[in-house]
Amino acid sequence: MDCFAVRNSFESFNDNTLSGRARDELQRHLRTCESCSSEFYETLQFYDLLSEIRSARVSIVDCQREEGVAILRVSGDLDDNGVDSFRTALYHCRKNGYIKFVVDVTEVRFISYMGVGVLAERLFALKGLGGDLRLVGLNLYTERLLRMVGLSELIGGFEDEEDATEDWLGEDESNSAGFNSA
């Protein structure tokens, strides 16, 4: 196999579609040609990175419930691929009676406009029920994005979960105290 044929077979090798004979010839050439070998390993690293980006999904690391508040810790990308998982997690918590949510996005690398749309949609639905949605752990990009679309004042960026729930706990106590005395 010459260098041109070897370079043209990198994708087939990565996709595992090379025949056994062609695979053997490729490996034999890579052992003797430093230039092709170097390019081959760089290409494989690129394919790995591309695969990682394509497979990135949002994952709900934890959903903890404290004093009437659902706390979701999210990781990954809240993009076109990840919003369904996020929406489903919010739905299940809502189905269990929670209307106040703290979403920790410290481990979220990226939020797309579709992700922002889901946040806005859930925020307004929860507010209509007397609930709320608050974000913790915003990165600089996410903070700017929310400010640009006008959601930063509504969702807010809190330092930590305790900071995000502090006034809710006070509200719950004052509401229940008022209810009991009536």
C-alpha cells in the first residue's frame, strides 16, 4: 500500500469497514512510514473527539429532593440532543409534585438556544403553578446567553443550592404560619 492509499483508508479503518487483508497492509505500512503513522494517530484522535462531541448528552447526575424543592445536578451539553433528557427529568420531578426546582449546571459545558427555550418553557409553566426554576453554577458563556435573551433576571444565577433556596424556605415557613393562624 502506498502513502496515498493508506491516507485514504483512515476513515474505513476507524469505521471498521476495512477487509482483513487491507487492515494488515495498512498496519504494515504504518510500522515503516513515520509520516503516515503520525497522521494516522492524529486522525484517530480527531475521530475520537468527534465521536465524543456527537455522543454528548445531558445526564441528570442527581435529583435530590429537599424540603419541597427538587435539586437537579446536570452534566454534559444542554443542546438539541440533550434537551429531551432534561425535559424528561423535569417532567418526572413535576409529576411527583415538585414545582420548585434548582438546577445545578456547574458541569454543563454548553447550552444551545433550544436549551434556553426549554428553560424558559419550564420556568413559565412552573411560575403558573406557583413554582419557580433557578440555576446554580452558571459559566460565563451561559450567564451571557441568559442575559442576551432576557432570562437572567427571571432565572438568576445563584452561587450555590443553599443560596438558591434560601428565600423559598422562608416563604414556606411564613405561608404555613399564616395558614395555620387563619
